[in-house]
Amino acid sequence: MEGSLILANGEKFTGQWQGKPKDHIGELIYFTGMARFQEFITDPANKGKIVISTFPGVLNSNLDHSKFESDQIQIGGLITQQDASMPIDVKGINVLDLFFEQNIPVLTGMDTRALIKRVKKEGEMPAIISSKHAVNRLSAHMEDIYADSGTEHITPNGNKHIVIINFGYKKSLIQSLCQSGHKVTAVSGRIDISSVHSLKPDGIIFSGGPGNPLEWQKFFPDYKKLAMKYPTMGLGLGHQILALAFGANIEKMPAGHRNFKEAVIHTGSQKVFMSNQNHGYTVNEKDLKQHGFLVTFKNIHDGTVEGLVHEQYLVVTYQFHPEQIHNPLNELIFDHFFKTVNESKGASVYA
């Protein structure tokens, strides 16, 4: 049967509906990758988003659950040019079955080229994916994407205790920490600051996650206190949240960085690295120095801020995400953080 995609600007596109009838409202973004589709759709940073895939063979993606970034599909809908009549996975698994199991709507046979032109021109915007042709406007609210998580003792023992402030961490972050031999605990972004102190962390990581970092504004004073007291690293959304907590500003990007080979340059060494990114906001470089930050990485393509270090406190942040253990960029950021944690000898850090 036919289904519809209605954009916030009023435009309507139709395609072939796959799955059970339902409506979903979410931010419309696009993914240009020709590989690593499974990592992208299971990334918690994409929770609730409607994704346009530019690669026409995306439904033939290989599925390896060991590479999932979470336990389920996080996106709220998929738009693809591909005809869904014969998707064949190399392992004999129909990718659509995974979407059907979790009741995630898919529209196939779509004009993805025209859709991406709209997004590139007018920016990422809310949209509704619907099996009902009567729907002609965005009349509902986007679902809450900020799921509250409790305290999770991921690894009970280790050399140093790393506490993750969890906004939606990726499994690859946990793998990096566990393979480094550290005790790891994850706590909700809504946790009380005294509860974090009671865990006696040697270091804190503000994880990545979905949505607008300003949604966490009421917690900024506590986040700043934690970052002033312990060696701290921010990744993705955590990078933006820490910058905001210290007084910096953010901007909504017309179209975010969403791929696995985003070129960044290290401002000190002038070395270029390929990074894994998935975000729609960026830290404004203006006035960063008056808030104590120096820029450590920049984006090669548009010059946006990709990394920060605080001049007074043991705080480093990165817009990109860690992934493979032997990735040079991954080793660079974790080696620096773990060295800081080890040299602090578990003691609180003050200016």
C-alpha cells in the first residue's frame, strides 16, 4: 500500500509502505554512507529520527548484531529509493524483518534525490511518516527521546573507576573502556550530583546521545561542578553539554555531520584524522577562550569545532565518537584521558 512523508514545510511525498500501519513524527535527516548501516540505525543519537538513505541498496546491508551500537533500532522511520520486493542480505537475513519486528515504518520507492535537495536547502526539519493519506500536516508532538536510565554497573572491577553520565551511550564506548581494564558505571544524565560523588569516580565521561543539548540546561550547574572536580571527557552530545555548562553557545546546523569518515584536523600537530560523527548541533567558536576553552580539533570541510580542552580544569571534549580499538584517533583521545586519570591518582582535581 502507499504511504506518505509530510514535511514541516507542507510538502508531501509518497512511496510504498512496508510494515504495520502507524504514524511517526521525528526530525528528518539523511545518511550518505554505503556501509555501516547497522551501526547508524542502532546509534542512540538517532533515536526517533526519520532517516533518508542515499544508498539505493541499503536494504541489502549485512547484519552483525555484535556491531550494533545498542540493543535495538533507534531510528523512527526509514526512507529509501530501493524497491523492497527482493531485498537479499548476504547472510540470508531480510533487513526489513528487523524493522517489522520492532514496528519501525519504512517507505520504499521514494524520490530520495528530491528529498535531500529539500533538506540541504531548508535544513533538517520535523516530518511525519504516515500510512494514512488523510494526514496533511504536523499536528502531533515529537515523542520524548530522553529515556531515563538508572545506575548500571557495567564492569564491577578494574584499575580505575570511570563513571559515564549516560545520555545514550554507544556500545563501542563500553567496549573501549572495558578493554582498557577499567571499572565502569553508567548513571542517568538526571542523576543527583551527590550520587556521583558517592561512586568515588577516578574519571567521568559525558556520553553522546540524541537531541538538543539545551534540554539538559537545568543540570548544567551540577555538570560543571563535576567537571571541575574530576578528570572529565565529553563525547558527541556530551561535548556540547560541557561547553554549554561552562558558558559557551551552540548552533543548530542546517544539515548535520552524519557519517563514519568525517575529516578533522588536530590544531596542534596539523595532522588530519577520519572520524565517526553523528550530530546536528555545533559549538560556536566565538568567545570560547573567555570560558576557558582552547580548540583542539576542527572540521576540515566547514571549520566547525570538533574538540576542546579547558585551560584550568582537566576537561577534554570531542564532537566525534570512539569506535575501533586500533583506530589512531580512538587511541589518541583515550590515551590522553587515561593518562590524566592515572596521574590524578584518584584524587579530586581543583584549580
